[in-house]
Amino acid sequence: MEDAIALADAMQRAPTVEAALGQYEEGRREEVEKTQHAADVSLVWFEHVDRFWDFDPVAVRLRRHDPGKSDHLRQSDLAGAHFVREVDKAFAKQVRATGFDVDVEKPDAPMFQPLRLREMEIANRAVVSPMCMYSAEDGVPGDFHLVHYGSRAIGGAGLIFTEMTCVSRDAASRPAAPACGTTNSKPRGGASSISSTPIPRRRSPCSLAMPAARAPPN
């Protein structure tokens, strides 16, 4: 019906049939592609059931539910709220199976469950993404970075990514960008001082964000 209305409107506005069809195509393509994409996602569940055969029933039901309605589901009727609690329990059981001693009867929300990445344990799944501050001096992070990253660590994020750190001073993208292999006369500084500084309640590992190597200037 919406396509028919859009076509009729285009025919009235455009001076020729060819122009009307062009306006109709341009105006309706995005909406039609959204509908087709939603249909494709739903189709996966019916044509590739074997992918989800070993899923927990609660996980299958959650995946079939519209993610955009999850907040509404949490605040809706008792059946919906009960389902959300079952999802939290199922997720907590998966976390416990990896070796963490978490409560599976009254669990935290999945976002606040711990995670293990190789040998690193993360307290929760809130991650601070890299923020390019361009405040290094001669490629070396300083007190500004200590305060900047320290405040994020005190905030309780599970993992903090530093800003882009260039592979060498000659390969720095900007003069104030942090860089590896930098030396200067300052007795204190650099990323090591930030990661080793004792910050009250700091539980957030800090991970270095490395860009692709840049060729030194000729």
C-alpha cells in the first residue's frame, strides 16, 4: 500500500513517466531494502535451524525476539519480566562454566558479568573505546593521560583502550600523537607509568591501540 501511494504521488509530481519512476525508485528503495533485510534475518531461523540446534532454549527465544524491544520487554508484563530474568540466569550459567564464581540465582545483567580474554580477566563487559587526545609531548604520554585514563578506570569500565599509539616517532600521524620507541630527557612518563600507577579501586585493564604502520617521511 505504501509503495502504491508513493508511486501515485510521484506520478502527480513528475512531468514525465520516466521521471516519476525515477523519483519513486529513489524514494522507496531504502525502505524496501530494510524490509527485505528483516525478512532475510528471519529466514535464517527457518532455513538454517542446524546452526542453533545446540542453543539453550532461552537463548533461542531471545534471538527470535526483536532486540529493539528488549527494554520494553523488561518493563512490560510479568511474563516478559520473568523471561528477562531467565535470560540473565542462562547467561550467568555460561559465565560460571568458564570458571567464574558468579551468582546464577540472582545474577547481574550480562553487561556486568566478568569475561576472560586469554590470560586477562575483565570485571565486566563495559569497554572504553580509543579516544585520540593528541596531547603527548615528543610522543610520550604524560600527566594529562594519567588523569584521563585514571578517571575512566575509577569509573569501573571493564577494559580501557588507549588512544592510537604509533609504531615509532617517525611514523606518528600527528606531532602530539603517542609513539613507541620514544626517548626524551624526562625522568618520568610514558604508558608504563600510567599502567603501573596505583589508582584507588582501579580494576580496569588498559589495552594499547596500535594503528597500521606508516612509512617514515622521506
